[in-house]
Amino acid sequence: MPNCIVVVQFDLPKRSEELAVKGGTSTAPTYRGLARKGLIRKDYLNGESGTGGVYLWDSRESAEAWFTEARIADLTTRFGSGLASPGTTPT
């Protein structure tokens, strides 16, 4: 089964390095725990075109199990629109 990459980006101002590291450090335990549910890697984004993350999942099914409609609605409410659709990548 092919891996799946999900890119989440929100149109928010770039954070200082200190705030970006603080934000990543505070959420890292959540993503470490998702290793049991198929998350292989998460990279944090913080740039001029917004903030967010790049998620590498073991399958599209694992990605969709995390990025439910309810989670997408919550993220959209908290940060604005910007969730990209999952795409598959060759293994």
C-alpha cells in the first residue's frame, strides 16, 4: 500500500523562530503518539506563505482516520481554511 502525504498550510503570519519552536515542542507529543496509528513523520512549516505541517502516513486510510471531517472543521475554525487533500506517493 502506498504512503500518503498530507500538507496542511494556513494563511497566517510567519512566527518568530522562538514561537515556532515553542509551538512545535508543545504539540510534538501528540504526533509521537500517532506513530501507533500510521504517522511516519511530521514536519512543521513556518514561512512567509503561512504555517502548518507536512505529514507522512503509512497509508491514505491512516491519514483519513486522523483528518476526519470533524478535525478538519475544528482546524478550519481555529486557523482558517487551508487543509490540502491527502495524496498518495509511491513506496
